Amino acid sequence: MSDWLEIHRGTAPLIVSFPHTGTDIPADIEATLADAWLARKDADWWIHKLYAFARDLGATTIRTPFSRTVIDVNRDPSGVSLYPGQATTGLSPVETFDGEPLYSGAAPDEAEIARRRSLYFDPYHAAIRAEIERLRGLHPAITLYDAHSIRSHVPRLFDGELPQFNIGDNGGTTCGPALTAAIEAACDASPFSRVTNGRFRGGWITRHYGQPEKGVHAIQMELACRGYIDEPAEPFTPANWPTPFDAALAEPLRHVLKTVLTAAIAFAKEQA
């Protein structure tokens, strides 16, 4: 296992995956980029801090410190789009969510993408598979919870303001319906907005590993950033983005998320 992977092993039937919180970019890759800030602009800022309580619940957490600009570990490795016909970023992104070019010259070719897959994509997924196998040895069923966030307004990707909670189970295929229902109930009991299978239906991690018939129930949560940090008014610039993690602002949202993860654990235990 690669020593750069950040893995905390718990014993509860829950894995929390953090595929997009990383900001590290190897020097050889950064030298080819148009702008270092643009290359980190679309990180899921501070999400691993927001969910720091997950370890206290006994969850296993897996995080890559590398930026999605290096390679996106939540995209289909074949390069097939998760959202055909809609704007999105790919396995090796060449532009930001707003369409700004990431590279000053040529984008990475097939050989370079394959190199990055081997170095940064494959170890992340080897870790997920290993933790699924370990926890399935302890429990008849587990929940894989893929944790994300995004700016509340990204006109190129979606219209208007994104709901606070965006649950994705790819149309009910990646987990048992009771898991989705339990998470929806936790969100709906809060003052925050919620949608299920809206603009975000679950990325490759959720779709690939979610096999409820085999006891692996996967679900994605995409949060609007406004729930835990102060989102600046447009435009976003190096001077105003990202804003620092705000523990006081985040506390109401964190309270709901504790209920969400507790429900995810309870669901898995009930599958015996």
C-alpha cells in the first residue's frame, strides 16, 4: 500500500471515502499547468475536517492527498463520462468546473494518464477494496459513503443554487432503499435543503463498488460549501478562495452529518 494514502481503520461497518480533498500536485506535473490556483480551485475543500468525527463513530476513512487535477479517482478509468451530454470533468481533467484551461500547453497524453493511474488512481482503489474485504469479514453488510462538496453556484454544471444535501445512489441501484431513506430522513429533519439523484447521482466510486446484493451498499453525499464555510460572492479569485474552515458555521451541518453517518452504520448492522 502506498505510504501517501491516509487510511484510518475502524471496526464499524462504514467506510468514508475522501477522493477530492487533496491539493498536492507533484512538481513535474505542476510545471505543466497554467496556474497553480486553478489546479486546486475545484477541491472539495476541508471536507475531511468536516467529517473528522467519523473516526469517533468507528468508521474507516480513506483519503488521497493528491489533487483531482493529477488524476480523478472518482471517474471511470476507461474515460467514459458519468454524465453523458452534461458538462463534467474527466479522468485526467483539462479544465476547471468553469471551463478554464488547466494546462499551459498540451494536455497529458495516453501514456501520461496511464502513468498517473498506476501511481495515484490504482493505490486508492486497492485501499478501498482491501477495506471492503476487511470489514466484510467482520460484518454481513457495510456502507461505503463517498464524501464530497462543491460551490453552491457553478453555472456551467447546474442552474441556480445547489441544494445543501445532494444524495446519490444512481437511481436506487448502488444501495438498499432503506439506506437512502434513512439518510433522506436525517437531512429532511434539518433546516437544510435536500435532493436525491438530482444533478449528482453518484460518481464512479459509488457506482462501481455499490453491490447491495453482495452486502456492499454505496452512496454519495455532495454538500454545497455554504453549509460549512463562507462562500464569497462571484467571482472566485486567489484572494478569496478557498476560505478557511469555519467550525462554528459548520456545527449545525456537522450535527446533521453525525446523524447521517450514525444511520448508515445502523442500516448496515440491520442487514444481518
